[in-house]
Amino acid sequence: MFENPSVAVTVVGLLISIFGAVWSLAWWLSGHFTNIRKDFYALGKEILDKLEYHERHDDTRFSQIRDDIWDIRVRNAAFDGTIKPTKKESQ
């Protein structure tokens, strides 16, 4: 089939080189995508942790404000001489 065996060796060597280059670059790129994915998930977890911290902080702050408003309502009712309202159960 081939008159000159050196041409066949050259073609096979060229195909193996191309296959090896594509395989190694795909492997390298896959590793980079894995690292980027890990960083992305870590960033998302960090953002969610911060949001949850601020939500807990806001819950305590707003519960204090609700209690302060309740105390003001009770004091105003006492000054007006009206019947003291009953405090609703916290939700």
C-alpha cells in the first residue's frame, strides 16, 4: 500500500502527536474548570453565610424595635387612661 515506509511512520507520528496534544490540553482545561467551579461554590457559600448572619442580626434588632413600640403603646395608653391592651404572642 505504501511504497515508502518512512511516510507511514511520519503520518502515524503526526497523528499520535496531534492526539496527544489535544488530550493533554483537554486534561489541562478540565482541571481549570474544576478549580473555577470550586471557587464559584465557595464564593456562593460565603455570600449565603453573610446573608444569613445579617438576617439573624436584623431579626434581633427588629424584635427589639417591636418590643420598644409595644412599651410606647402601653405607656401612651396609661397616660390616656384607656384600658391596657394585651400583648400579642410573638409570631
